[in-house]
Amino acid sequence: MNKLLEVKDLKVYYAVKENKGIHTLKKQLKAVDGVSFDIYEGETFGIVGESGCGKTTTGKAIVGLLKPTDGKVLFEGEDVHRKMDRAARYRVSANIQLIFQDPYSSLDPRFTVGRIIGEPLVVHRACSHAERKEKVLSLMRDVGLLEAQYSKFPHEFSGGQRQRIGVARALALNPKLIVCDEPVSALDVSIQAQILNLLEDLQEKYNLSYIFISHN
């Protein structure tokens, strides 16, 4: 198997202030301190730990939402955090997508399902309007949503259905790697297995690699 991602000695520190009586001390909070691992094509890599240990911070640094204090994140040998032109940035962001933990706050309540799932295609100018709708409908079928739900809004769906919308959005640009940030922790236990089985099926169909973040 080919190596897809290399994380080398990743560090993410935050500057924080601590009040000591009349004095304020400046300190560094080491959210992530020297993490290294490799991920290969088709692999599921788990990051497990208690709340506050830096799991989500690691995931955000990998997808480029946070700039690391030190270390490197290499996707197919290319530094995710180097200065790059728009085309290179779009290429990297298209191939590394994120499924958020909260299926409620991660969806814009003003957008229909069709627009939410199709938004990455609009941003990346990936296809025409007609092609975009067909692509979105195909993704909806893949994640277990009905085509008739294309024009509905997030508040009309259950938590599990909303997370399916988030999964479809992450698939829109045909990524190679998806960071799953505790994607079932906000769902009922009875729904968690359904979403996990869905992710497993999609991994096989789309030849995906996963980083699966969990606290258990």
C-alpha cells in the first residue's frame, strides 16, 4: 500500500494567561506535543483519548484548519501547511475532508440539504449546476437519504440523518482521506452502529482512508 499521510513530530501550542494575584503570567498550553504517525491508502487509523488530550486539535491541524507550532503534515509527500497557490490549496483540501462531531451545529440551518452537500462543489467549481445536482442526489442515495429530501432543511431531520448529510458533504469532492472527529458521540446508541456501518461501506466503495477520533 502507498503511504498517504505522514505526521512528523506535530506540536500545537497555545499562549494562555494565568492570573496570580496582581500578576498575570504568560504560559504555553501544549495541546499537542510531538505526535508522529503514518497512514496508508485504505487504512483506518484511530486516535483515542480522554477529553482535552488534543485529539480534535490534531485532526484540525491535519486538515489545515489549525497551523501547527512545529512539525510537519505531509499528504502524498506535500506539506499541507506550506505556502501554496490557490490550485494547490484546493487540491489538498479536496483530498482531505472532515466529518464534524456535532451534526446539529455543523450544518447551516438556512441551507437546504442539496445546497449543503453541493457547497464544496460550488467552492471548488468542480462541475456545472446540472452535474452538481446529479452528484448530490447520487451522494444522498449512497448515505441512505431519499432524493425527495433534497430541498428540505436540517431542522427537518433527526440527528442520525443530519450526520448522514455531513458524511455526504465530506464525500462530495472524492477525497482520499477523511478525518472523522467523534462522528457518533452526539448520537443515540441505537443510531451509532448504523453510522459506523455506513462509514465502513463507504470506505470500501470509495477506497477511503479514515482517521477516526474517539474517546472510547
